[in-house]
Amino acid sequence: MKKSNYEKIFKAMLATTVATGVFVAAAPVNTMAAKSTFSDVKDIPGQHFYEAVTDFSARGMISGYSDGSFKPNKNITRQDAAKLLALSLGLDTVNVKNPGFKDVSKTSPNYGYIAALVEAGIISGYEDNTFKPDGSLSRAQMAKIIVLGFEFVEKGSVKLPFSDINAKQWHVEYVRTLYSKKITTGTTPTKFSPNALVTRGQMASFVFRSEAITKVPKPEPKPELEPKPKPVDEDKVAVEAAANQLKAGAVTVSRGNDATNENKLVAVQTYVTSLVTEKGVVVKAATGTTAGNYIITLTKGEAKVDKTIAVTFDFAAGDRFVTEVKAINAKQVEVKFATPIVKTTVLNASNEVQNMTFTMVTSATVNPGQLKGSLSEDGKTLTITANGVFDGEYAFKSTAEIKSVTGEKFEEYTAIVKANDKVAPKFVSGSAAAKTYTNSFALLFDEPVNAAGVIAYVNDVAATVSNNSTNPNRLDVTANTQVIAGTTATIKLTNVKDYNNNFTSPNPVETTLTITADTVAPTVLNVKVIGENRVEMTYDKNMNIASFTGKARIVQANGTVTHLTASAGTNEKTVVLTGAGLFFNDTYNAILFVDADVKDTVGNSAALYSSSVTLYKDTIAPALTTVEFKDGKIVANFTEDIATAGNNAITVIDQTTGVATSVYLNYYSAQNAVIANNTLTIAHALPNGTYQLRLPANTVVDKAGTPNPNAIATQTFIVQNVISSDTTRPVVSAVTNYPVANGRVEQTAIYTVTDADSGVNLAAVQDINNYTWDGKALPLGSYVTTVITGSADKATSVAVTVHVPSASVPTTKTATFTVNNLRDNAGNTIASAGAGEVTFVSNYQNYNQPEFNYAKIDYDNTSLILGFSEAIHSLDASDFEITLNGHLLKTSSIAAIYRSNTNSNTNSNTFVTSINASVGNDVWIDGRTRDVIYLDTNGNSRYDTGDLLLEVVDSSTYRYDATNSVLVNLNANYVTSLRVKLVQDNHSPVQGLQGNYALFNREIIVR
């Protein structure tokens, strides 16, 4: 349907009535005066809309409200404006085409008016395919639809008096036309107010004036005829309904946005299929033309609809890897994880970073030094703050010791982190609070700032400034005079800069602060027992730790009083209260009292507090968790806070040479050993290499009333000393190979790397991720062997052989083999990748992975036989997880694994092991004295109720207690379940003779 003026409409009506013999005259404008029936529409000065509203009401074109009012000053809705205009223009509102707006259904009472105006090209919807029928109409929009509807001719020669209308605005010609027709004169003589909203009374006036200008009779509204029923296309209705069910959303897929396009599409297909509930509709997802958009095709029979939706991708629950590492300023690096992590696997008790390293590479200008961190509440973002700064490029590496909150290890991760902070810090906010007065002010910035060189004034009097000890983004300003609470202070800081010497803009920073009058007493939010003799209190305000001196105690029912000392907790609102001399067996019930005069940091006293607490006997020994080498020191971390114990000698074993060195711990005069919180730090220089730390039992104890000693423990660690004076890069040469014939187990590539100064870093040489062939990473099972000139900590020349399983080479070909990211011990990397043409011969058709397929108890009842589908190189305790009676065994409980002697072939596929257990001599059990075989699960070297009982024998069987000295009878009645699982040990994974990795995580239930 096209637009039509009133002459055309009138002539068409006349022709129709003559042909049918019936004539209904259209009512001309104001043929007779009508009276308003609305309570708020009067024929008085100031109501310019009276005549228009009265006329349109009489013609049935507008209506009022149930209370008898018209509400002329209320903004008109888009659908009411559409109805009035469509009826005024006499458009056909029955035989219309569906405009397809999502928010205008065919059952809407105003559907026909809106559809008719859209079909006539007078109005349109929004980009999101909506009409917003209940939205408002601006004066600019009104001008457009009236000019288009009444086909007014634009008069470009008319000069507009409106200062808010100019030639660059889209609506200028519509406004000019209405002004030339004297339909509008503006909201003032000089303002049109194009963005002001049109009221119901104004819209009636504008349409009424427009009708008058046409000077043709206006037709009576034609009664809406019932459309002839059309056959309903049920398939079309179904696919259109299904399309309305589709919506943008977030989809969970392994590796999130880093997933392959194929995996993303599969996840999207699952997602959209779950949304559609219309029966018989087939849903098919396809990748769109822009990233993140997907085209969903819905079909049923011959009906078809395409709809594009946006999809984002979240990480799956099983994803365990680092997703991003980036420098956010010169002081901080942000590490993001796919899933929440355990805080203690990345930060020790002092919040020092562990299991992550930053190694200086070519462009780095400074060592970042000691690293501390904070983990976000969701456990997925670690913010690392350096004692020094980051400037240049650093090789980042995280180890597999990082664990998710569900206990699984994360993948190792390496990346190059580039730090080049050119952004100036910005002032965020300032604060100060006091009960009566204060001279302390806190100023917060959006990144770490340096107090050095800052000149500070408070109320134009010189002040001092320092970095806050806990928040690197905060500067603490101390005035020379006190400022009264409730008054203001003007603080001016000159030369505030970040750690890459970017100064704030503007410089100086100036702000006026109102000192908050804080007279509110602190309140206890939570009390939690955190140890055998420790209670943590959380307040709603920052607390003054010193004010707790002599103010806290626990009192037992018998009157026993234990005074508590206070120390800072995890933040300024937490206080840890510790009692000395508490001795009890299982539990200790008492009342905690904290006196009324403990204070917050501004001096407000808390009320007297009391609460019942129950302390539990601590019988769990501290366990060694991680070992690192930092700045010439061995750093051993434990599961809880520790103290010195009876043993003062440890052993360090070089894993390359086997040489063992005893180190004597001196916590006093020589001070080569220091304990802080849960960390034992031992000053002991070591050359580069891989070492094992052996801690005898009773080297440390926890802080329980009856201290629990550690059990014997071992753990490997890597030493990589930084040599800062060496600036010469290592050199890679002669990348080549001598291809072997088809059928050989391995292909090899060889090269040489030299560095005469600090020596080649052997860890970088061994990292298989530093090699590619044919533009791709080397296949699983590839490994590196070396022949060095010099020593392990200073290898001046290294002949390197890279071994690649022939079965993993898909096609025999000659391609470029590249060597990347090698560095020396000073952190200098190779200037460019080493490269050479290397031919690998495929043995792909013979590819096969060894499978762990057999486990059973041998006839002697103590031997466990383990079998594979083919011969493998070697097997040790780290390759298995053995679960006995639901308890996961430590590797120390697994006896040595050896090849079965039933097969003379040294490449046997069958192995034998046993499980070591301890003896408890003369234990009272089941009403008599017996000897017991048990697993010492709590590591205290004696049998107690917390241990795993495996067998009970006659008391004369053994003469004394013994630890891990007997083999478990795996068929004993006390052994109820036994499971064996093959796992991947990253240091020496199980491989077949062709170099193929075994199928890991295969578990066999033995009994």
C-alpha cells in the first residue's frame, strides 16, 4: 500500500459508493461544533488542543481514560500516535503486511495502524527489530511522520528562527516544512526543542492543523472489517515460534574462547537445541561471518527461518590451565586461571609467590626481585606485585604443582610477558577518619605509586608521605598538625609517579577531604577457632592490635584462666588470639572474654564481648608441600605454621651426580636457617641443576600445645642462578639430522648451542616446547638428550639430540626444524631462532599406545602384579596411584617396582611391587593385647585410632614398633578394597619402546 492524499481517498470512496448504490458521506472538518466529554479538556484560553481533541473524539479516533479524563499533558505513546495518524490519513489497516516487530503481535489492538504506517513508509522501528509501542515520541520524530504522512512539500527557502536547529541535523527539513505550514511555531520563539517529548494534546493539535491545511473532507473512520480467514501455515508458525525462543547466551566449552572452532560449534549446537521446544522443528547451527555470531537455521516441512545470535564461551569445570599472563603496570603482573585455584599452591603463608617464575630475557632491564601476590575472591585471578619492577620481556613459567580447588593439578604454562608501562597513574580517592582529630590521610591511585620524591602539603603546611605497607596503590600522608573530625583538609602532592617514572597528570595532585567523624564502636562479626590454641576474631572495622594487650582470655568452667596474646590476622579487621600452656586430650570448652576497652584504629572502644568456644586437640603433623630455590636459599613450605624441632641436619642430593651434601641448620649464631610462619628458609649456595631435599622426621614441629613433628619427607627442586653481568647471547648452530630408515623407533634432530660466559641454561634446552618441525609442536613422547662441555651449572657448549617417535610422524618429508627460546644462565636469549632442514621418516601405521590392562594379587598375598599391553621402558612409584580401603597411598608406602622374573626378556611388560606398612607392637585392641599392621596416615610413627588398620596378629609376632618395615597381606580380612590407577608423571611418563606415551588414567579394581 502506498501513501495517498485525501483527494485520492475521497475519489476512491465516491467511486465505490456509486458502484454499489450506497453513499456514506465523509464528515468534513468541523461541520458542526462538538463538545468535549473529557473532564480535563475545556474551551478556555491556554488549551490550544480543545478543538482538536473534541473533534477527534467525536470521530472515534482518540479516547480517554476510565476516570473521564484525557490527560492532555501526558506524553503520547508511539502506538497511540500511530493510531491517530493512520485514522486521520484513512489508511487501510486491515489488509496489511506484517512489519515483523518483536514487540508488536498480530493480536495487538494497534497492530493494523502500525503495520499500515510502516507499509506506507511513514514510520519505522529500531535496529533491534522492535517498535517500542509504549515508548515516547520526540518533536523531531513527530515532524517527520506528519510531513511524510500528509505529503507536505518541503520549502528550503524558509529561514528557521530556531537556534537549536541547524543544517547538519537529520530533521531540519521536516521542521522547516512544518514551520512554513504554520503547523508549529516552536516551544519558544527561538527554540524548537527537537528532543522534547510530544504530549497527547500537542499530537492532536499537530494532526488537526495538518488536516485543516489539506482542505479536503476527512473521511469517517471506516469500520474494521473482519479479514477473510486464511489457511494457517502451521509449519511456519512453529519455526517462527522457535526463532523467538532463541537468544544470545554464554556456552560452556573446554578451553573457553580458546577452544577450536569445531568444538565451539558443537557446544553452540547443543545450546540452541536446548532452547527450542517447538515439536518437529529441526535446529542447525553454523558459524556466522563475524566472530562470536552464529547463524541458526530452523526448519519444519517447507518452512524455514534463519536467525543470528551472539554466543560467548566460558571455561569448562574441568579446565585447569593458565589463560592469560599480562603486565598491568611496571609493578604488577596479572595471572588468570580457567578455574579457581587453591591459594596455598601459588602463595605461601607470607603471600610470596610460589610455583611461578619470571626469567629475564633479552630486553629486560631489571630483575623484578621478590614477588608477592593476592588472589581474587573467585580464585581465578592472581595479582603479582614485585619488590622491584617489570621492564622489558620476561619468560614466565608456572608448574604443575598449582592445583584447582577440587585437587587436580594445572597444566604447566610458559609465555613471554612484555612490560612497558607508559600510562600515568590516576588519583582515585582520598579518605580520613577520626573520633576527635587526626593527622593521617590515605590517598588511593589506580596503580602502584612511588612515595620517593613526593612533596606533600596538608592545608599548605609541609607533611610527610610514605607507601602503605599493604596496598601498593596507596600513599599515606601524615600532617604536622592535627585536623578536627568533621572539618576539611586540602592535600597537595607533587611529583607522584609510578614505578616507570610516569608522573600523574595533572601534577601536582590536589584534593580536599572531609575528615569523617567516626564515633561508632567496632562490632564483632565472627569468631572462629583456627587451631588448638588460636581463635580468630573478625570485626567490622580496622582494629588496633596493641589495644588487645591484657584484654583477652579464655575461662574454663573450673575457673582456669588462660590469657591470650593478639596478633594481626589476614587483614586489618581480623585479630588472632593465641593462648600458651594449653594442655588437653580431645577438646577444651571455655568462654572467650574480650574486655570493653579494645579499640579500633581511630580510638573507639568495643563493647565487652564473650562467646563459648571449643578448642580441638591438634594431632596432625606439618607436611612438606613445596620446595623452591630463591636468591641462594632453599625455601621449604609446609601445610601449617612451624617451629624448630630436635633434628638440625638435612640432606641435599644432586640428581645428576648423586652426590649428597649434609646441611646443618643453625637458627642462632650463624643463622643459616630461618622459620617464618609455615616456611623454613635455608641459606645454602648451589650450582644450577636439579636437587632433592631430604628432611628427616622431627626437623620441624607445628605450634600445637603438644607439638606434632614432621614425618620424613623428600622433594625435588631446580636451581637456576641469575648472573647479571653477562650480556652475551648464546648461539645455536648446525641444525640438521641423519634420517633413519622406515621402521626405526625414533627420528632425531641434532644441533649445537654455545655460550662461553655464564653457560647454556640446560633447562631451556630440555624444554620440548622450544622446538618445532614443519611449523608444528613436536608430538607427544619427544624428548631431549645432551652432551655438555663444562659443568652442569656452566655448560659452555652443548651437543643436543632431539628424539621424536617415528610412530608420531604422520608423513615422511623434509621440513624446517626450529630451535626457539634458548637462553644462558644470565637470562640472555638467542638472537633469533636456530633453523635447519630436517628429514623425518614416518612409521605412523605402527602407532600404538601401551595400555595398563592387568593388576592382581600374587600367590604370596603380598605381591601386586601389574601388566601392560606391550613392553615399556620403566615403571616407578610415581607412575601409579594406589588406593587401599579408600585411602590414597603415599609413594613412600609403595615398595620398589621391578620387572617380573618370570620373563627373561628385560623389556618385559609385567612388573611386581608391594605395599609397605608399619608395625604396632602390643596394642590393646578388641579387649586384648595384639600386634597390628597399619598405615601411619598421620605420620606420628605410632599406631592410633586415626591410622588405617590392615591386619591384627598375635602379640608375639613382632618384638617392637617399626615404620614401613613389613609387607601388607593384600588378602587380609581388613583389606576391603584395592584400586590401581596409571597416572602421568611429568618427570618420567610411562612410554613404550617406540617412545609412545601410555594411555593414562586407566584404573583397575583389584578387589
